[in-house]
Amino acid sequence: MQQETVRLAKQGDPSAIAALINQSLRPKGIVAKVVRKNDCLRILLDASPPPDQVASVRFVESGITKLEIPGITTLQILGRQMGQSLPAWNQIILLGDESEANPFHEEHPLVVAIQEAKPNFTIPNYTPPGNKAFGVVFGIFGLIGGIVFLAIPIIGLIEATLSPDAISPNSEPETT
């Protein structure tokens, strides 16, 4: 029975995956529900209180990675307080190599299909989020832009008060 469940889980059967997860987590008061939609495997973990996110994600990701389920590129893990409708936490993990998980990669099936349909169509290079240099550069530009945005009115105010044409509210108009 256990070998059959593992075989089905490796094929991506949600019931078999849930059975394997529940075998380990049910003694800890956690119940798993698994749904597969296209290339995404969604695993909801119900417990009271909600399961610990770090430990749960580590456990589920490790187990799903070992199964090497073909066609699964995204893993969504949700933790929920038993009896509630909304999750307490939610984490999405990209699985597989870059060509499978990154829809902008030149070997991704979507890109290949587009290029077959339109041979002259090219996908621009894409840097996934998390590139620190990208964030630093845009952070610096944002900081500089903010300083300039604040400095322009201040400079205008200073120029207006130092201008010889500025009329002091205490001065009286000249009479001729």
C-alpha cells in the first residue's frame, strides 16, 4: 500500500501526496489538503493554532522536491487556523530548473511555443526579482529623486526670501 501511494504521489496525484504528508503531520495535529492545477501544486495545512510557517515550508518543500513530480513548477503552501476560511500565511516556491520555473527563460515551453508560432519574436532578457544590484541601483535613484523633489521647493523658497525684489511684510510702500 505504501509503495503504491508513493508511486501515485510521484505521478502528481493530489490524494496520494496528501496521504504522505498527513502520515507525518497528522500526529502533530496538522491536516493537509492538496490540489493540483496545471503546473501548480497547492498544499493547505490546517491546524490549531496555525502550523509554524518556517518548519512547515521546509518539511513540505523537501518532501515534494524528493518526489520529483513531472510538470510541477510551482508549489504554494498555505497555513491556516483550523475552522477559519482565510490562511494565516502563504508561501510560493518555484521548483525545477530555471527553464521550467521562469516563464521568461528561452527554454520555457511557453516561450518555445511562441517562437515556433512567430519565428521572429524574441523574448527580452529578464532578471528575476532578488537581484541585489538591481535593487540597490533603483534604491539609489529613488533616494536621489526624493531629495531633488524635496529640494526644489526649498531652493525656490530660499531664492524668494533672498531676492532683492522680495517685499518684506514689515516694510511700507514708497511714496513719491
